Amino acid sequence: GKGYLKSNLPFEPIAPVDAMVDAMTVPEGYDWNPVIRWGDPLFRTSPAFDANNQTAAAQALQFGYNCDYTDVIEIEGSKGRRAVLFANHEYTNETIMVPPTLAAAEVRGIGKAAHGLSVVELERKNKNKPWTYVQGAPLNRRYLTTTPYEVTGPAAGSDLLKTKDDPAGRTILGTLGNCAGGTTPWGTILSGEENFNGYFVATGTSAGDRRYGITNRPTARGWEIDEPRWDTRNAGYENEKNRFGYIVEVDPLDPTSTPKKHSALGRFKHEGANVTVAADGRVVAYMGDDERFDYLYKFVSTNKVRPGTDPAARKANMTLLSEGSLYVARFQGNSVAEIDGTGTLPSDGAFDGVGEWLPLLIDNRSVVAGMSAAEVTVFTRLAADTVAPTKMDRCEDVEPNPATGKVYVACTNNTNRGVGSNAAADEANPRSLNRDGHVVELTEAGGDATGTRFTWNLLLVCGDPARNQATYFAGYPKDKVSPISCPDNVAFDSQGNLWISTDGQPSTVGFNDGLFKVGLEGAERGRVQQFLAVPRDAETCGPVIHDQDGTVFVAVQHPGEDGSWAAQLSYFPDYVPTGAVPAPGEAALPRPSVVQVYRA
Ligand code: FEO
Ligand code: CA
Ligand code: CA
Ligand code: CA
């Protein structure tokens, strides 16, 4: 049903913003400001950000770069005046971050310290005011490449994870490529290790290296120059690459807790994970592998949730994702598949069909012939290949709607669909050369999230309908929707509406990326309305929709990423005027930030 409080987020959709514009654009009647920026000091001892005098030691005490998953969770008992913000730091853009005169080793150190995760406390005077972050607050924490993670599940302690530094194969230093994520019903944060392959050098010849895109070339950031573990050809570090590519779980309310890497959820280019509680109390995590022609997965826990978000419940529930069953999805359409350039729909008028979840693990035991449970969890792509799942157009966020239980899968794009010997279009991925992406709506049979059968249909086949007939908006009039391309992150508001943020619109529809509200029910179904647009070259990430508070948060990732130190393309969010001296803590360069948008 509807939320217990009314939504307080009325808006008229903004017009699409041309891709050259370096501005944050919000609806009329709304203001925005950054809650926290790359380089902002987190601890009492943290130096203020100084763009021209950066060091790795300072960066380790400051907010990191390129946030993706974000959540803002009110602290119980604070009357809505304190909250904890979680954000991850997916990757770095050294060419626009640091002066080119800086020593190469210092640049590597800054880049490394700008990766990882951050937890930061926020406060506000009252419920109608915007938030500010609190330097030196007790819950503030940076997770760096030196932070230990406990491995859980079938891979823990296996030979596949053992290294010279960790002969037990149970403790991993650092998390990498953290992309989307999810907040669990028990109040912890899940974060997906996505493009971890780019941080490792290997022989590049094994089946695993080839399937995961790990090569023998020097890495872009060169961390292997300083630390032997990043070059897995070094004796004793052969397995270091097997220790990334997982879902990590963090307790943002306990800064001394040890975060986990849950191997039972598989190892691939994890976009993120979102958990729902099934009717019987087991928990189900939905997950995408963001690679062209890779798969959609879900995990069903063996054990049942302990209700509540108190510390004891959180601790008990942080074991749920260590034991369970891992499935990969196969979709089957029921009519002619492809949407063509004239926009002709499938013969039965809908992109739809049935599907099944194919097991790889049942209660942590392998059901894949010839592979142990540890092998299934470390080489999950190879395990999944044996059961012929559906090759998808890059599954990004996969999230169940709390209002209905229906699961939404953002397939961002796949320009190789139908090219050469690659898979042809099918009804679930219905466009060759899919530049604009689509959104799948999946309904578990009988509403049981633990089951193995589902039905599905496409909610959106994205694009600019003014210029692309091969688009579909669930039947909503195409001349009354905002153009949308490359769906990436999804979120829901208290009324059960879907919100989608995008990554890649400048190169497909020529507009800056943004955040869009999509109706799902009745006459509103398929109505896409753009809420905001991010500045030049930026991606819109981590949407958090606090509609009852009249507030939306987004992470503005990689603004101005195609620029250089000498020729920056974005000055978001400080926008220091040309020739002016930046105020203390400001900088005349782009700073990836978490932004709040609120009613003026
Ligand atoms: Fe980091 Fe799949 O986006
Ligand atoms: Ca059909
Ligand atoms: Ca993403
Ligand atoms: Ca992305």
C-alpha cells in the first residue's frame, strides 16, 4: 500500500540538458548543495583539501573519489537530526585530480587512498533543513586498501584464496571497484566489487583470467610497482586476484567492526546487491554481473532473518549471506523478439515471457559437475556458463520494489548485441546494437522470492522517442515522456515509484546524465519524468529518495572526466570564477560529491 506519510516531492520535469553544459540542474522550486566533496576532511586530524599540495597521507583522512552507491540512514532516537551517510569510491581519474608535476609514486598513493568506502555522520537543525557533514564525528570511517575484510562462505579458507600474506585464505586487505550496492533490512550496507580486473597483472592465459578480463599488461594505476600483490605473477601472490569481485557487507553504525566479503554470493563484476525478506524469513539478494552478455543472479539464504536493526540483530544477520543457494537466470520469450527501427512491438504486443532460476549452489554445496563449492564461488562465471543462462545486456542495479516485491533490472546497454558471432537479440534483450538499454520487470512465481520460476516483461526500452522509434514506455504516450538512455541505478520512493539514474547519455542521446521518476501502476505506468541533470561528463549515481522529507540525494560521479589538469571541463561543485583564488577548502577543478536536492 501507500506510505504512512505523504510524499512531499512535487515537481515539473526538467528539460533535457545539453551534454556540453557544466551545471547541476534541478526542478523549479528546488535548491541543491554538496553534502560532502572529494577531499573533504573526515577526522579531527584530517588536513583541509588543498588541490595543489595533495599527499597520500592526507587523502587517507579525507573523503574519497567517484562515489557510486550512497545511502543516508537516520540514526534512531535523533528525532531526524542525525544520520549516517555511506558512500563508496569506485575509481579515480588521476589526470584531472592531481597536478602533473607531482611525483609518480605520490600520485599512485593518492589514487590508492582515494579508493574504498566512507562512512560519515550528518546533522541538521530540524527536519526541514538540509544536512551538513560532521568532521570528527564518532562514526566517521575510511575503508582503505589496508582495511581487513573477513571472507565468509565456501571460498573462506580454500586454497584458491591463500597468499603469502594470508596463508589461511580468510582475511583480505581492501575492496576495489565498488559500484552500486544496497542497504539490508537489518541496516548494513552491501557494496559490489565491479571492475576489479583492471587492478591486477596476471599471465592472462588461464580460463579464469580470460573469462574475467585479467591480462598481462601493466595496470593503468601501476600499484604493482609499489606492492607485489597486484602482480599475481609474483611468487606467493598467484591468488590475490581471486580475492576481489565479491559483495562486501559493512556495518555503518560500528566503526570498529570487521567488514565481510561474502563468497556465497559469487565472484563476478558485481554491480551491487539488494536484499528482500521472503515470507518464510529467509533473505534473498538480487545481483547483476555488469559485462556485455553476462548474467543475472540471486542468492537465497539458508537461515532466517532475526527481526530488528539493533546491534545484536545486525551482528546475527551479518551471517545470513554466508550460507545459501546461488542461482543464475534464464529468460524465455513468448513471441517474436526484436523491436525494429519502426518501433513494431512483438506479435503479442509485449516483451514478456517466463523464466527460471538455475542453481549453482544449494545451501553452500556445489551442484555444478566437476566444480567444488569453493570453485563455484571463485569462478562463478565459469560455473554459470555450464547451465546456459540468458546472456544479458549488462545488468546494473537489480532491486525489488518494497511496495510490490517485483524486481527491476536495469540493463544499461550492449552495443555488441547481434554483432558478428555474438548473441542475437532475444525478447528479453530485444535490440541489436543496443545503445540505450532497457529495464526488465521480474515477478517471482506466487510472489515467493525463494522460488525458481518467474514471469517477466520489459517496462522500458530506453532512448529518445523523438529520434528513435525503437523505444517503448509500457504503452505510455511517447510524446509525453522525458528521453532516457543507459539506465544504471534504481531506487524507490515511499509511494512505490521507481527512480532511475543514468550513465552514458552524452554519447547516446546527447544529453547530460540524470535522475528520472517512473510510474509503475495504473495510468502512470511508463511515465518517465526527469528530476535532475548532473554536470558535464558526470554520471548520476546512488539515488536516495527521501520524498517524505522533500529531499533527494545523488552521487555525482566523474564530472569533467574527459578533461586534463590544464584544461578542466568541469568545475563542479565549487565553480570558482575564472581568475579567482579559491576560498579555503575550495578548488578550481571538478570534485565528485554527494549532493542533496531539497525544496527551496
Ligand atoms: Fe560501475 Fe556497472 O557500473
Ligand atoms: Ca511477448
Ligand atoms: Ca553502475
Ligand atoms: Ca556506471
